[in-house]
Amino acid sequence: MEETGNVLEMRGITKNFPGVLALDNVDFRVKPGTVHALMGENGAGKSTLVKCLFGMYKMDGGKIILNGRECHFNSAADAMGAGVSMIHQELSNVPQRSVAQNIWLGREPLNRFFLIDHRKMFEDTKTLLKGLNFDFNPATRMGSLSISRQQGCEIAKAVSYNASIVVMDEPTSSLTENEVNHLFEIIKQLRSRGVAIIYISHKMEEIFQIADDVTVMRDGRVVGTFPVKDLNGDKLISLMVGRDITHRFPPVDSEIGDVCLEVKNLSAANPRSFRNISFKLRKGEILGIGGLVGAQRTELVEAIFGVRAVSSGEILVNGRSIKKIRPEEAIRAGIGLVTEDRRSSGIFPLLNVTVNTAIASLGNYKTKIGILDHKKLSSAADSQNRQLKTKTPSMTTLVQNLSGGNQQKVILSRWLMTLPEILIMDEPTRGIDVGAKYEIYTIMTELVRQGKAIIMVSSEMPELIGMSHRIMVLCAGQHTGTLDKKDAAQEAIMRLATRFS
């Protein structure tokens, strides 16, 4: 048994995947009762490291010392039994089961007849949720809860293990501002009990708000570990990307042209969604759409693409009215849609990079007798990803094995292969790091310089202001105002987003 003052030491951790050295002799140490942030670009090795800790990946080298004892975890159950719990970025609940059943799945309390004691499980869940200030009913079916509330149940489940270490991988990606503040209160509770939090996030403001220490990773190696008080935003970015980024956003200096899309009095078929929305989009323009959770931004852009039904209104592309628009008609009209959630509605995880890139434009690569020209298709997909500098071991790599930023580039490549004139991008940089964000922004500015038009939905205020020529704001399904770039201060956007005047 080693006395080091650390609750966790990972020494010399190495992990290989086919064609990729994901972790290269990584050392990582965490003190009890602290929030230790793990930062780095997508593909830096953060998630791989914590998955090795949690027993999800088998290490190729190195050792884990927990509370002074060397441990070997062959599964997540081993890790949880040793006092390590993890809140995953991707939810893994059972939607048809209750909140209580999800929290105690696989470790249900038993009565003296060795049957599940449902009353005790309900009461234990009620006590657990009350202690965390969650107002869920333990009997509620998990699938009926919002994504943010399901995330809250995941947090409660992790806490229920009474772990000495809780790993949080992008825990706020699905949370509202109030829910984020609630999570931070829970983190403070855990820290006061001596629990160590390993916190992974791309949101730097969160790191400076709650972290004690920061370990920065790059290309599968540790760059260094620092007290958060010794860092600022610019220093942290420089450590993460290995270079200075003096400007967060590239200059958007395209020439604005004619109107290419006009939406007139568009209302959703769902009466609780958006209504009477009108706006115009011009060639060479990035039109930002802002608003708070529930503003119906995603519903609006999905309706323009034909994914959601509308009850009234008109959509005109280059002056031509499109009646009852459907996705295939939208694509033929030159519209592409990068969806909000690349995992659930963007990528095809079990297909390779080539197929994911070409899947929206297969019709363009058929021979005269209607057979796919695989050679031509593969060459075009490869060329498009090279233009966007997608990092992948090969084009035959499964897209699920790429980092989030590179998955996003594959989706962008997919739509660029359809030769769109209008590209709708819903939360284009969600869950990707600052370096990959800048690359996505650069691609966007190049597209509008070519005369393309972009509609960008974003929940990040600096992104809206930094990348948009104009910002259209929605509140509860209504268009409350549009701001030119020169007038787009955060306070002005928030007033429109809350109808506060």
C-alpha cells in the first residue's frame, strides 16, 4: 500500500487502437475532495483515459493505484465496486423502466425471500433524489422525462454508489443554465464529502468556475497539470492546441448577394411549436438563430428541410415556391441540414467514413445502367474529406471511432458533396474542442465567400455574435426580433430571447 496523498494515480497508461496510439505513457493524479478538469482537443485521449479507469477499455500498459492500492478493472462493475462511478455523455438508461429501476439496475434491494423489495427501492430513490434537490417521482417512466432530467437521473445514479471518485464526461451538454447551476451545487456537496470529481468539458467558463486543478492532454499525451488559478483562457487554449489562437472567430468578410431563401408566415403543424415565422436569407450570408431552450429553433429549421410538418406558410428557394417540402425535395433545391445531435441523427456509427460522406449523394455516382460507381464515389468522398482536413486512419474506418470534431467534418463533407446553395447548421460546434471549432468556422467563412448561404442555430452567445451577419431571435416559437452584427450585444439578444424590454 502506497501513501501518496492522492485518491487516484494512473501511471504510464498506454492504449492502442488499430492505426492509432490513443494513450502514450500517460501519468494522471487526482487529490481527494477536489474537482480535477481533464482538458484537450477531441482525439487528445481524455475519454480513452477515463474509460481505461472505468474498466471499459483494457490498457496495453501502465497501472492504476486507487486509495493506495493497485487495482485491475476488467469491467465497469469492477470499477464501481472499487468506488469509481461515471456519468457518461451518452445516456445509457432503459426508457421503459422507472427512475428507481434505472438507478438500482443490477443491484436492486432484496427482501427476505430474495425477491426485489420494490417499496425499499422506491423509498431509497426518494431519499437519494431529495438529497440532491431533484423533484422526480421515482415511479416515473424514464423515457417520459426530458433529456436534461434523464441526465439528472444519471447523476443521481452515480452518486448512489457512494464513490470516492466520480467521473463526469460532458455532464452539462444537455442541461439548461438553471440545471447546470444545480449540477454545480451537487459537485460542491460531493467535494465537501471528500469525493474527487474528474470533470471533462469543452466549456472553459465551467472549468474556471468549479475546477481546482487542470490536466491538459494533446495527441494522447499529458502536456501538464496546473492549478486553475495559474491559468487563463488564452493560456489554456494554447496548451490544448499547441499554438496561440489570437482570435476565436475568423473574419466573416463575404459579399452579400440576392435573396436565396424566403420563409413567409410559416407555422408548425404542432400548435405548441413555432408560428408565423418570416425571414429572408441572402447569398454569402450567415444568419444566426438564437433563443433559449424551448424557443423552437431546431423545430423551425427541420421544418424548412421538410423533416417536420407545417400547417401554413410558404418556403421559396431562389424565388420558386416549394409546396409540402420533404427532405428529398430540399436536397434537390440545394438545401443541406447538419442536425443538432450528430450521434442520434447525424452519423451512421457502424458505417465507414466513405459511406457516411457519400450517403446523401449516391444518385450522383450511378453508372448508365444504374449501378453505383464505387471507385468514383470513394474518390469523391476522399477528396472532400481531404479538403476539410478530416483526421481518420483511413476512409474505411468506422465513423464512430473518430473524434467528435472529425465526425462533424464527415457530416459537413456529406452535405458539401450534394453541392448545396443553402446549408443549415444546427449547433455546428456542440461537443467539440476549441481547435476543431475554429476549423469549422473557417470552413463556414470559406463557403459564404463562395456565395453559399448558411443558417446557423447556436446556443453559444459568443458564437452567434462572432459568426453571424444577422441574428434572428426566437422566444417560445415566435420571432421576437432580428439584430444586425453591429447591434448584436449579448444583452440585446437576451432581451429578445426572454421578451424582456
